[in-house]
Amino acid sequence: MGFEIDSEEVKINEDGTVPTSSRKIGTVTFIDKNTNQFAALGHATIKENKNNSVKGLCYDIKFEGINKATKEETGNVIASIDRTNHIGYIYKDSRYGVFGTVEEINETYEEVETACFYNVKKGKANIIMAFDEKEPKSYEVEVIGIDYINQNKNIKIKVLDEELIKKTGGIVQGMSGAPLLQERKANRCSKLCLYRRPRNCICNIYR
């Protein structure tokens, strides 16, 4: 999903924080079918990642390709904002992500419960991500480490899915925010690829 923030409508904090960019692309974690509200993760547009009220628009994106991850490069998803396809509005940008509402929901999407951080355990799991496909797809991963104390870098994940490895080389920039599913419950992962180990990553899961 692409986001365009109206910089004139940003609520500036007492410390004078202001937007550093008005456009970005993020990965949607979930949409509440009862309210049409969504949560997504993208690079922060607000200095210091402060919680800010914003006004802006949401657009669909144009998928353009993938720079695959290697032992030397982290890789990234290549996409651009399709400003001809407006799909919703945003009202908040913070360290926890971008929040807003969409005008329509695809009724074919699977409904799952949300989970808290402490529901995550070692073992098989899936991440959901859409690349060039019209619909999101599920890819198999394994949770190989959990730190229930630290707020940052508290989950270690290994990619098992051969299709995903063939497509991306492992974890690449642009996959942050993809939901992690275990036992049909969803958590949101902010992913950080390990250098020289693109099939493994360290994630933040906020409590």
C-alpha cells in the first residue's frame, strides 16, 4: 500500500518534530472487517518516530520487481505508488506503524485472530506476503529463537519455503510488517535481515 501524507495537516509536537517525507510504501498487516481500519508498517515519515496525528491518502502500488537477497546484499522489493488508484485514508503515523481506513475490503481474505507477543513459540509458522500476485500468499518459516524480555530484536526466524527463497533469496527490505501466523493467530513482524544470512532474520514483535 502506498501512503501520501498531507504535510500541512501534520500535528507538530512540542519538541518541534516535523515530517521528513510525505510519501512511503508499507506492508499491510491486518484490516478489521468490522471497521475497515488497517495497520501497516513502512519507513517512518516523522522525525524520532513520535506518535503523530496525520491526514493523508492510501493508494494501491505498482509492483516492479525484487532485488534478491544475497550474502553481500540485503535485497529489496521494488514498487511505486499508483496515484490513480485511491483506496483509503490514513490518520496516524507512529513507531508502531501507519494506521488508517480502507474504503473496501476483499471479502475473499481469510479471517484470523490476532495474537499477543507471548503467544509466539518456537516451531513452524507462516508469513503472509504479496509480491507480483494479485492475492497474498503464505510462506513457511520457522521460529528458531524467542526473547520474551527485550522489546527489540526479540524473535529469530528462518525461511523454509523454497518458493520464497527462489523469489527473494530469503528476507528482503519491504517485507517488514508481514503478519506471522502460528496456530491461525496473527502477529506483526518488523523484520531485520541478518547480514550474510538472508534466509534468517531478526524481528521485532511489539507487545
